[in-house]
Amino acid sequence: MFVEEILEKNAQLIENFMVNHLTKEGVPPILWESVIYGAMGGKKLRASLLFATAGAYRIEEERVLPLAAGIEMIHSFSLVHDDLPCIDNDDFRRGKPSLHRAFGEAMGVLAGDALLVEGLRMFVENEEFLRNFGWRKTVAVMQVLLRALGNQGMVGGQVLDLLYQGKEGVQEEDILDMYRRKTAFFIQAPILCGSILGDASKKEQKVLAQFGLLVGECFQIKDDILDVIQESTRLGKTAGKDLAQGKATLVRVRGTQEAEKIMQDKFQTAYRILESLSRDFSLLLALSHFVVTREY
Ligand code: GRG
């Protein structure tokens, strides 16, 4: 199966799980509808990274589905809030109007909040997940996710993104630091979660952490390149926004070709360090290759 087919199959699995497990009872219909709207669509890459890592430790997809769905809901929350008028002000996401355009700004805020909270509940309150992995691993996984999202992670990264906007002379290292926080930590997180659930050795966890961070950086650099070279319809979101909004990006300071080269170097390093482990991580490597070759 090609990587894109695997991604599609996994996306279907995740979306079905979300629809079937997100409680409707006692929830205002507009909230349920907008949460589902925000959670649907997209590549569901982070879920696939978790499946691939857990799979390397012989954990079946079904057993990590609640966590995979939760991670994707949390990721969807970040996109919904990112699109709000007070942040990136985008009307288009995942090939459809962004959530606040479809349901209004207040629902953009509230459905975003719900995606974060219900995303955590998706696995923390799942009896089978708790039975399979126990409290210790469940808390460890939550720590990984919350650390990636917190003030030193995604929230802090998003703040830096806003502060650097329209500013001249932002240094390359500051941009890469912002990429790590805003994006890379939450690409690294599902890989770390898979390694924790799989009882990976300390050495394997360290290598997977380095690998995940590099792939996460590659993901954001590729995102910036696509913003310049790809069309909105293929991206499912508004292309050319970074330049229009004066965003500090690697493409802006180094140009598209140089940015591509920096990304390829990081990808090669990531590939080499993961290959140094004797376990079969071929699916994880294939997904990381997709990250740097993707067109959307
Ligand atoms: C974490 C509490 C808390 C707040 C979040 C709004 C915000 C603060 C952060 C925004 C972070 C963000 C949206 C970073 C960009 C990362 C990025 C390029 C996402 C696109 O991911 P894809 O391409 O999206 O995987 P799909 O639609 O495929 O799921």
C-alpha cells in the first residue's frame, strides 16, 4: 500500500471512531455539529505517526485508536483557534470554510475549547485504553501531550509567531525555535507516545525523540514552501498567506530553494538516526518521507 493510501485508511478509521465515541447526549446540537465539523478532514498524519510507532512495538492500531483520535481532536482544536480572526484570520481550512466562518466566531472559540477537552477525554475516559495500558502510561502520555502544547510548546510558539509577524531581521535560529514549539513538538508527541506505550528502551526513546523533532521541523518548513508554491485548492487552505501577512518564515529569510535544502538535510539526519536502531521502523520512515515530498 502506498503511504497516501495508508493515510486515507487511517483517516477513515479515526473519523469513524470520533463520530461513534463523541457523546451527543446532553450536548447542545450546535456544539456537537461544530465539533464534528472541526474534527473532520485533514491528513490525520499525527494519528498515523502514532500507529506506525506503536506498530513497531507490535501494538495493534485498534488498541491505540482512542489516543490517536484524541490527538487528532487536539490538533484540530489548534487549527480552529489558529484560523480565528484575532490570530491568523483564515476563511478556508481542509477544503471548506473555517469553523468560525461556518458557525460564527463564538463557536470558533467554544468548539475549539471542546476539541481540546474532549480530545483528552477520548482516551483518559476510555475503559479499554486504561485496561490495556494502565494509569501510569496514560499519565505519561498526557504529560507528553501537555508539555508539547503548553507555554514552552505550541502556545508559546504561536505567541512567537505573532510577535515576529511584520518584524524585520528575525534570525534563522529564532524562526527554527518557533517552528519547534509551534509545530514540531506536536509531531514528535505521537511518536513519543507510541514509544512509551510500547515500553521502548531509554535509548530508543531518545533516538525517537530526536527523529520526531527533526521530522516536525521538516513538516513546518515544507508547510512554508507549499504556502509559496502550491495552490489553495490543493492545500485546502489559503495559499500565499505567509508573505501577505509578513510572517517570519525560513522561506522568507533563505528563499525556497535554500529552505528545501535545509529541510532535506534535516530529513537525511532523521533517517540516519532512526536507521541506527535495529527495530523495523519502515512505516515511520515512509511517513517521514511523505512529510518532505507531500504536495498538500
Ligand atoms: C495549545 C492551548 C494551545 C493553544 C494553541 C492557535 C494555537 C495556540 C496554535 C496554532 C498552532 C498551529 C496551527 C501551527 C501550525 C501547524 C501546522 C502547519 C498545521 C497543519 O497541519 P496539517 O497539515 O493539517 O497536518 P491537517 O488539516 O492535514 O490535519
